[in-house]
Amino acid sequence: MAPPPSIVVSPFVSLIVRILTFVCLLISLIVLTTATGTASNSDYGDIKIKFKDFRAFRYLCAATVIGLVYTLLQTVLTIIHVSTGNRFGGDGLVYIDFYGDKVVSYIVATGAAASFGMTQDLKNMVDIEGLGISHFIRTTDAAASLCLLGFLFVAISSIFSSFALPKRS
Amino acid sequence: MAPPPSIVVSPFVSLIVRILTFVCLLISLIVLTTATGTASNSDYGDIKIKFKDFRAFRYLCAATVIGLVYTLLQTVLTIIHVSTGNRFGGDGLVYIDFYGDKVVSYIVATGAAASFGMTQDLKNMVDIEGLGISHFIRTTDAAASLCLLGFLFVAISSIFSSFALPKRS
């Protein structure tokens, strides 16, 4: 099987993928941070719950923030590339793109996975309807789903930045 | 910043990383599948629990199995490469390595993350000492940690397979 000819990804396509990543992660963060619920328990009465009460959601929050900051920086660099035609920082920065995309894609993927891992079993173990937190869990699941979608776009960026690595001898 | 000169990774180094991945994932799978606990509850009496009772652990199990099968295949191909000096399948297969390593590393990373996401909050929400499943949770945490270590090695393989992509024009 012959390898396909050299694939050069247009900076405009890269920019669109970065913007889609940013939008998904931003909505994910907004949905997560505004999610609230009230757990009703016969022993303790009503308890207000937020995403901060769960380690998995705190990790999801950190993952989306890291993803957002990184994507914003990359979006600005890509806009400079598209508008001026010159890659800011030259060829040396392709390694930073390559490792950055790799690491951030793992962080975002594990953020979504940790949240899903927690909520899927929470639904089985605890009577969340009885506790009155089923709406809260559905909202956080939506945030994790958006983070997962954001991850897919970071993974695409990561493939692009691998293709952009300089010539091998 | 000038890019570093072309990095050619020895197939022998690739082989060692593949073997380390395989060992970590195999021990993780053994630890996970042999983990058992007995939950004691005043309402239901003693209930035997296994990893299959939790969605997050079932996903971890699937992730390690996928990682093991893929790593075994890659180890065999790398052994052929090291012993004959020729890359089985030629240059065309570098794309399969590249995408394979990428996808498998995400699967293994999310497997570990889903398990940790579940157990970290389980410890907070449920009195696991009182239920008598703290030993079970510690064992599954060990399996997830080994899976995470395996992921680091797959991620290294993924970096190597990105460097092995053919020349760009």
C-alpha cells in the first residue's frame, strides 16, 4: 500500500476546527458551572448541590478551562497565520503545537470520561429521582457530552499538527 | 527557534515501549477481573460484588482488552522489524500505526479516567468502610493506576508513530 501523498492542511480549516473546539468547551463550562440541584433527604433536609461537590465535575471544569485557554491561544496564532500568510514563530513552533494538542486532547478526553464514569454509576447506585438530583445529573451529563464533542475537535487538531511536523530524513 | 533535526526512533526502543505497555495493561486486567468484595447491608445482608457490577469498571475492562490486543499485534510487527530489519507492510502501514496508536491511547486514557472519576466520588458519597468494600475499591484503583501507566507508554508509542510519518512536501 503506497502512502497517500503529502497532506497539507489549510490554516483556514485549522482555524474552523479551533473555533468549533472553543465553542463546545465554552458551552460545556457554562452548562457545568450553572448546574445546581437540591437534594432532599429525610435525615438532613434540603441540601443545595453544585458541581464543586463532586471531584469528577471539578476535574471536568479544570479540563475545559485548560482546553479553553489553550484553544484561545491557538486560535489567535491561527488567525495571524490566516491573515498574514506567515506562521507566527516559524517551523520551531510546530513541535509546541504537536505536543500541546496531544496533551490537551488527553486532558479534555479524561475530563469527559471521569464525569461519565461517575454519573453512569451514580444513576445505578443512588435513587437520584428520590433525591431530586436527576435534573442536576442530566445537566452535568450534557456538559460532559459537549466536552466530549470538544475533545473530538482537539483530536482533529492533533492529527493536523502531527502532519505539520517537519520533513524526516 | 530552529526545529530539532529529524528524529528517527530505533525499532528496538519501540519494542521495549510496546512490551512495557503490554505488561502494565495485562496486570491491570488481571487485578481488575480478580477483584471481589462483599458488601454488608442491614437490609439485604451480604452481597458479593465484582467489577462487572459497575459500568465504569466494565469500560475499564474493555479498554484494557482493546489495548492488549492492539499492543500484542504491534509487538509482533515490531519483533519482525527488529529481527529482519524490514518494516512489515512498508511505509503504507505507518498511517495505520499513527491512527491506531492515537485511538487506542484515547481509549486506554478514558478507561482509567472513568474508573477514577467513579471511585473518587464513591469514597465521598458512600460509607465504603461501613459497607466493607474499601478493599475492593482499593484493588480497582490499583487496576486503574496500572491502566494509566499503560496509557503513558501508548502515548509514547503514539509520539513515535507521529515522527515516523512520511516526508511532507
